[in-house]
Amino acid sequence: MSESQYPSDVSGRLNTRVAHNARVWNYWIGGKDNYEVDHQVGDQVATMFPVIRDVARADRAFLGRAVRFLAGDCAVRQFLDIGTGLPTLDNTHEIAQRIAPESRVVYVDNDPIVLVHARSLLTSVPQGATDYIDADVHQPAGVIEGASATLDLKRPVAVMMLGILNFVLDTAQAQDIVRHIMAAVPSGSYLVLTHPTTDPDLGGEGNVAAMRFWNENATPPITARSRAEISSFFDGLDLLSPGLVSCSLWRPESNSPAALPQFGAVAVKP
């Protein structure tokens, strides 16, 4: 991949000398939108924490099950996907619009590579709509303002926050971000969230050293949290069965999947 593939306003923001989460995650799930530095850091993290590739794939599979559940069983027709990452197979709008073509989806990210790929690849069927906004989760008011151009915030919205709050290092700030965003959507809206953990019952101890290495060699910095800390993001919401569990164990489609150190849950705003 070469920076010359991107418009000048984007290539000027790229730093291909430092591994970046969106690209490393893309590498772990078998994508092609990454650089040698991403391979090096990704391989080292996987050596230190061998389940990380399984975590990446399980997180992606959780997204698919959650969107199918919300679009199908819950008749949700609006999705706000914050922390989009690089587009791959079965993105949120593709899953939702396969069930309900009229679904409207807004993607949010602030990575320059994601920006280019999202605008070219995340295209809607005629009956629905997709949009991409360049915004930072640390500034939730901007996220809501941008989303309101495509979504009707008087109707229920599924807020997707998969693997994004781990980049908000201060837990109180992360809680405030969730509260701000969920306050902007009506009753009957949903919060869909995944988050890495250090909890030993899910094998999360290995996250400690791996994340320390990541924070010294890649960007943006990341943190894992305990079950109790992650549970706090759902304060005021009603968790749907099976509650806050390893994302691989949330309504699995195969028998006896392995538990992984990545929590996942879906909750509804009463």
C-alpha cells in the first residue's frame, strides 16, 4: 500500500512509520489495508497474547449477530456505528440492509485511511442510506450533530460502540461519553458494546503486557477494564440476555465457543 493511493489531504495525515490500531486490527482479521509496521507490531502482540487474532475475529462475529438480532428481531432501522474501523466483509449496513433495505446507517471514525475506504465502500442500497462522518468519540456532541443529518434521532437508534471505549483511557470520561450519546437517542434505542478486559476468568491477564507493548510501539494508546468498569457503561439501560459476557458467548451460533477476554453486550434504553 502506498500513500500515493490517497488524496493529498489524507496522505498528509498518514503516519506509516507507526502501527495504527485500525490497520493492525485489519491485519489480524485477514484484511489487506495495512503496512509492514502494522504486521511487525501485530505479530509481536500476537506472540505475547496468542488469542488476540481470535478476539478480533470474535468481535467481528459479535457485530454480525448483534446487527442481525436488532434488525430482525427488534425491527431497528437506524444504526450509529462509532469507531467503524476499516471496511471489511459484512459491514453494519450490509447486514442490516440485507434484512431491511430501508435501514439507515451512519459510520463514525477519525482515521484518515478509514475515511477514504469508508466513503468509497460503505455505500447503501437505494431504499436506505449510509453516511460517514469524520468525528472523534472524545467529542460526542460532534458525533451526534453529524449523525443527525442522516438519522432521525426521535426514532430508536442502535448505537454501536465495538472496541472503541478502550481508546478513552479515563473511565469517567468514557462513562460521560456513553451517557451523552445515549441521552441524545429516544427510549427503545440500543447500546451495543465490546471491550477488552484483564479479568482472569476470561484469560485477560495476558492483556496487561501486550497492551503495555502496544502503548510503547503503536497508536492510539489503549486500556482494558474489569467487568465492573465495563458494566458501568450500561448504567440506566436494561441489559438483554445473556447480559455482559465474553463476546464469543453472546447468543453464539455454534456449540460451545471458547470464552475470550473481550466482553460484549446489548442493552436497551427504557
